[in-house]
Amino acid sequence: MSRAEPAQFNVRSSYARKRAREIAQATGMTVTQVVEDALRAYAPPAPQATIGALVRRGPLLVLPAKGKLVSLDDANAALDATREERR
């Protein structure tokens, strides 16, 4: 027999609890109705398109690579050669 999903939602933010109560009192709604209404109205921000020459790589905007791609082995070899020259 499957368990029913509990219908309890705990809010630890004192500001959020206080503000939800204030809105509920001002509108005549319950706190649950206020939270449900706010969640229905929420829409996450749309991802931002490229800005000029920058492209998104995860959370960062970077200049796109130009020219030859460098492999990890090539980069490590160049670093090792530079280290050897310094010795």
C-alpha cells in the first residue's frame, strides 16, 4: 500500500512567514492560498541570449574560441616544457 504524500510545507524564513501572513490578512485568503497563488504566478527568468560576441558557457559569458583547439595532452606538454626551461 503506497503512502500518501504529506501536504505540509515548512518555511524557515521568518520574513517569508511574516509576509505571507500579512498578505493573507490583507486579502482575506489563507496563508496556503497566498503561497499557492504566488507559486502559480512565478515564472523563472528566461535564459539570456548571447550578448554581442559573448556566448554562455554554464553560468559564465565568455568569448568564443577562435582558431585551433588545444587538447589536454598538448596543454600539459607545453606546461612541462616551460617548467623544464625554468630549471
